[in-house]
Amino acid sequence: MSITRRPHVRLRAIATAVLALEAAGCGCPDPEPDTSEFTGTVKGPDLKNAREDGDTDEARCEAACRVVAAEVLDEIEKCEAKGPETDPSKPWAEGVEEITVTCTATYTPFQFCTGRRPQGHKEADIAVQSRAGWFAVHAHLERAAVTAFRELAAWLTGRGAPAGLVGRCRDAAADEVRHADALEALALRDGAEVPPPRADPPVDDLFAVACHNAVEGCVSEAFAAVVAAHQAAHARSLELRVLFTRIAADELRHGQLAWDLHAWLWDRLTPAQQTAVAELQARALLDLPGNSRGAAAATPRELGWPDPAHAARMAELFARRLRDAAGLAA
Ligand SMILES: [Fe+2]
Ligand SMILES: [Fe+2]
């Protein structure tokens, strides 16, 4: 791949175009996921969540299927729930304490793109197939983003970066504190614990920081802004629409900060390093649709995420626009 120009990206225009194009039904081919059968029992809070998550028995069964599957599911093709032996035909009746679920589903491994992981971040093992779990994993990632921006501000200060960039990182850290606090409160209210983020110390190396920013900031956090905007419009409750409206505006600023930082770092890289960073970024953009499809499948619909096919389409549109703006090869 050869990169001849300095990346110059205006994220707001791209995010607006992706949301508008996606809403107009602009599509692209979907990747081929794997298919498996899952079976297991669901009880306690998981059963309660499955009952409340669906408006129909089919939707309840799908919520329960997400609990028994060890993978995060893209699409559920078949789902059967059975109640106790005394009356297996009424798994969703009041008073039933345990059900058995058998389902056939497709899945793709994924990571949520929320927030910005600091360098050396260690992924927490949090089950995300419920509303409480979703809030917990996102509160955890938002808290990790606080560290990421604080480390970045300190590193940029040490490198004599413009005060504007340093100040924007400090402001972003303060935004991430608010995001983490808000999502942690929702997780706790739903009965989930939020594990604190863990990470190795950051590496003091310009190339390492550029690689990290090119993926975590320019791709993950920037796309998180688009998804948050979708949640702001589609989350079921007013409380969540208000919260995601605020988060979307903040994440859009953070995504733009990542691209402005990318340009500053770019000027300090050797041509070979620029090529390596661009390749890494192109790979992250290529992985984004599959990753987003998986994340969407693990997200309860009430939270306003697009459905899996829809999320993959948005990610593909986003990746295409970013490639054009940044001069990256497909
Ligand atoms: Fe955030
Ligand atoms: Fe952010």
C-alpha cells in the first residue's frame, strides 16, 4: 500500500452521511458467519430478563438463547424453550423458575468499540447477553477510556504537542468520567457489577502511540460516535435517548480529536512507519463490519443499537467513507 498524502478527515460529515445513507437503505454484501446449535437451562435473573426483554414468546426465546450460547450471536434461526417436566409447553408462565432452551444460531467473534481502550488494556470477561451485562461492559470500557485520555494528555505534554491537543484530551477524559458514571449507575441499578479496567503501563514510543490511536481512536471510537447517535434516536426509553444524545456528541468530538491527533503524529513518522500505521488502520476498517455485527447481536434491542445486519451495513458505509477521506486502500 502506498500513502502519499497526510490524512485529513472531517468526522462529522462522515458520521452524518453514514446515518443518512443507512436510513435510506443503502446496502452492501454481508459476510458469511458460522452456524451452531446451543442448548442449556436459564433461570434466576437471566430468566427474568428474558421474560421482560421480549414482547413475544419468540423474542423471549431468543433472549434466553443468548444466555445459553457461549458465543455472541448474530442471527437466531431456530429457537425452542421448554418449561418444567410437569408442563413443558408453558415455559413463560408466571411461577416457572427454570426453562430449557435449544437454539440454532450464527455467530462471529467481536469486541465492543465503545470508548477508547488505553495501551495495554486487558479485556474483562463480562457476559453481555443481558441489559445489565451490556451496561456493565460499557461502563467498564468508558472507565478505561478515562485512563486512555489521561495517559495521552501526559504523553503529548512530554512530547511538546500543541496545548490545544493536550487540552482536548483532558476535556475528553472528563467526558469519559461522566459516561462511565452514568453507565455504571445503570449497571448497578440492573444488578450488575462493573469490574475496574486493568492495563499494562503505556509504551513511550511515538510509533506505538500512532498505531494505537489509528485503530482505537480513529476507527473504534469514531464509529462508537455513529452508533451512539443511532441509540440516541432509537433507544426505547427517554432516559436512554437523552443519555446517548449526550454521549454521541462527546464521542464525535473524541473521534475528531483522534483524527487530528493522527495528523499530528503522521508528520512525525518515517515513510515506512506511515505505511505500517495506514495498513493497521485499513485492517481495522475491514474488520469493523463483522465486529459491529457481533456487538449488535449481543445488545438488547431496547438499547437502540441497529440490528446485526444493519450494524454491519453502517460499519461498511463508515469504513468506505473513511477510506476515501484518509486516502486508504480498500
Ligand atoms: Fe465515552
Ligand atoms: Fe470517547
